[in-house]
Amino acid sequence: MADQKEPAAKEKAHKETAPRRGALARNIQARWRLLVCIAVGFVCTFALPASWDINTRALIGWNVAICVYMIEILVKMRGATAASIRHRAEEVDEGRYIVLVLTILAAIAAFIAVIVQLSAANSLKDSSKTLHLGLAVLTIATSWSFIHLVFAHHYTHEFFIERDSEKQLKPEDRGGLRFPGDQPPIFSDFIYFSFVIGVACQTADVSVSSRPMRQLATIHCILAFIFNTTILALTINIAAGLLAAS
């Protein structure tokens, strides 16, 4: 009797773990670009001279990783038509929670760049000081661009998911976003929408027409405001210290 129960228990355990393994495999397959870019960043970080400060090496690795990621995504979405954009958006979207994690990582990288690199530049001279300042400015610029490009991808993905699930609405009311004009939106329209929020914390001439999209835009606005004001305050404070020291 015990011998009969053992195979049944093993079969049940296999059935329970198979979906989990399948979901894990699908997640890895869907996010292979992100994983490759993370690997590139780590390789770059540890390939740099060990005599360099670990924060400097980590920031260089971060910049390389997100630049590769952004270039790959832009190339992937380049030339996407209204007919093909949904499929491409599904391929590059990382999911709501991954977007939030990536945004937080980008903000942390920018804060480290301002606090560590600009503070370190205070005790350096000539070319070393210039390089530290340059790395700080580059990290802030790439992190800021990365945040809003990732949100642009997610807006694209959410738009087409909502549009397909709102068959009862008029075509112009589907998707959660209303763009001016009669042409269907392409990826550059979502980049425009995302970066306007990043710059001004407003939606300009694009109206938000659904609750899920309003929630997403609200989170984006709050994160953009915190990022912009914190970076500005830290930069002014440390820059004032640099000027006073010189």
C-alpha cells in the first residue's frame, strides 16, 4: 500500500512544481534582454582596475548596462507601425513591478553619483576632478532617461492591453490614453507622453481616460517629482560646497 502511495505523491508533487518551473522559464525568456544587460554591467564593473573606487566602477558598469538596454529597446521599437507595435511592446515590457524596481535602482544610482562622486571631487584636482564630475553628470542623465524610457514602454504595453479588453467602447476611447489627431499612436507618442511627465509632471495635450492608466501616471508623476527635486537639491548643496572649497 505504501509503495502505491509513493508514486502518486511524486506525481502530485511533479504536477505542482511543473507550472512554477514553466512560469519561471517564461519570465526568464521574456526578460532575457534585461538579464543580459545586468550581466554586461557586472562584467564591466569587475573588469575595471581594482585600484579604482568600487563606487566609481559600479557607476560605470551601471551606465554601460542601461545604455545597452536603452539602445537595444530603441532599435527594437524603431520603425514599429501601429499594426506591429503591440507585439513589440509585449516583447520589451518588463511588467509593472519590475518597472518600479528599475526606477528605484536608477534613482539610487543617481543619488550615489551625486553624493559620492561630487563629494569625492572636492578633494581631487585637475583631470581626476573633471572625470568624477563628468561621471556624476552622465549617471544622472542616463538614469533619468532610463526611468522615463522604461515607463514609455510600459505605457505602450498597458495601452494595447486596455484597448483589446474594451471592445464595448468607441475606438477613440480605448487604451486609457487619448492622443491628439486621427492617426493611431506609435512608440514615439508614448515616449513623448512619458518624458513630458518626467520634465513637467503633467500630461500636456494627451488625456488620460482610464483608472489603471491614471494610477500608473500618478505613480510616474510622484517618482519623477521626487527624483527631480532630490537630485536638484543635492546637486546645488554639493556644488555650493565645491565652490566654497575652491
